[in-house]
Amino acid sequence: MLGDDGMYSCGCGYRKDDFWHCGACQSDAECEDPNVDEELCDNEACEYPHASEIHLEDATHYSCSRDVGGKYCVHYCDNEDECAFLVGPIIPPEDNWDWHYADDYPDDVWYDCPSCDYMTWKVIVGEDEDGDKNTDFEAATCANLSCSSSVDVSNLKTPLSIRLACNSEDCNGISWSEFSDEDWPSEYYCDCCSRTEPSEWDSDEDDFYCDRCEKYHDDDNDECSYDNCCVDEDDDDEDDDERVEVQIEIDLAKGKQSNYQYFIGADRSTYITVQCDRCSNPLHCKVGSENIDDFWTNGFFNGDEQIARKNLFPSLEQVYELPSKLEKNDFVKSDFNKTDFNKTDFNKSDFNKSDFMKE
């Protein structure tokens, strides 16, 4: 159950702080605690079916340690380290995340197997001793059949995408309130004093109690004991709202995008530039590929391949300065000395006149 600050509610309007099931309308109650993310565990081998809860410190998964590409966080069912799953994508301000198990996780996530030379797009799930489908990541195996080692969630990666952070002093970032649902539902707050702290639920009176006004929500406002009523002293100025840095994602698997500007640098790497959507400052990504157009067109990810050698994945890195471009005159004749070619390397006997017949 939830802690002392938890609150369950039912769609019929009846509220209580200590139940899962509503006796008034015989339906399951829903948790309205903004710090709780709750869903039905989708793993048949994990006490299926049952609800699993995640406590969110700031009412958003953005505060989690997003260890998978800075985009997904790893959680365990009921915090018992028995059933691992991913939550994401967490991209502010679009904070609409899903829970993902090993049998159906996002397409941009690959498993970087430490026991072989491959990354696999999916992993192999099996069954537990009772024959139930086990979709726990740590019960799955590498999709490389010649390897089949156990999966370690710490090796889940997003090798074809990167998130570029805007650190410009000119950027105001994103307001925390844009992607965090840290407020309780409106009926939890006192309309009389309009304070920003939720009122406490009094199960004996079946109503919320405001300790500032010293009255219940259903009481008349003339019963208010607060001297400065209707003045919200806790209301922060909008300029003081906590903000986070803007992050722009580059996903090579989606191909060339209209907002990409790119060139080949003198170091024969590709440099992609995009603009911050808040301050328009440029953000730069270094891609370890000299022919990015061919990679976009003919890359292994365009087919149905679920396994690829690690050396096929170009490196991705955010950089803050751009090198000079690769010029055509970087390929000069002096790079090839005549002495590098010995006539004996080309023997006339290697070429048969019949190979070159006029038609």
C-alpha cells in the first residue's frame, strides 16, 4: 500500500486513504499520488497478475537514473530485483512513458552483449519451471545463438541515437512544471486560502482538512481562521520555477532529417548540426562515419536484421567545436609516389588479349 501521504480515489467520488477496492461501487480504486507510477506487471512468471508500483521522487521518471541512452530507466517489480523492465522514453516536455519488458521493448534499444562481438536488436525470452512466459530482462538470453549468454540490463544501449544537451547561457531551458505532474488533483487543495500544499484527508469526517484555514473543504468560507485568506504566500514567481536543459535527439535509424545540417570534417568524421528548439543555438554531433549518406541509405538497420557486429555501429559524441571541412585537395598526387608501383607488379601474362575482344 501507499505511505502516509498516499491517497486512493474512486471514479464514483468516494475517497479513502487505505483501500484498493471501492465498496461503494465495487470497482478498483485508482492511485492519485503524483509520486507513484503504477501498472500491471506484464510478466507471467512474476506473481502474475499483480500491480507493481514505482515511487517517483519528483513525480516524473526524468529524475531517475536513465542508464539506457539517457532515455530509458531500469526498474524492478516491487523493488525486489526479481523482474527487471524499462520505463521510457523520457523526453521532456513529452513525458509520456511506457513500461517495456524483454519480449517487447523499444526499437531503438539494442543489447550490447559482453560475451560476443555482436549487438542484438532483440533478446530471447524463455519460460520458467512452471511453463510461464518469463519476460524479465535478466532471465532472457543473447539473440546470437552461438552465444546465448544471460542478459545484463546494464548492457542495454541506444547505439544509433544520441541526445544533445543545450548548455548555452542564452537558453532558459524547460520549466520543470512542463513535464512533471508533481501536483495532486485539484480537489486535494483548499479553495479558501489557495495554498499550494495539498490538504490532509480526515477519514473520520470523510473530507479534506486545511490546517491553515482550520476548516474542512465543505465548510463555509466564513468559518476560515486564516487572517490573510486568499493570499497564497507559497506561490512562487514564474521566473523562480526550476528549469532543466533542453535535449534534442538525433536518431540515425530514422534517416536524414530536414533539420540536419552536416559535412565531412578533415578527420573524416561526419558532423551533424541541429538547432535548440528553445534558443536556436546550434548543437553538434560527431558521427564516426565518413559516408553518412550511404549509412542512411544502406545501413544494416534498414532491413530485418536483428543482429549486427559491433564495428558496424558508428560512434556518436556531442562536440562543442567544429573542425575544418574535408577539402577535395586533401587528396593530392604527392600522396602516391611512382616508386610505390613496381612494373613487376603488373605482368603482361596476367592479361590475355582474348579478355578484351572487339565486338
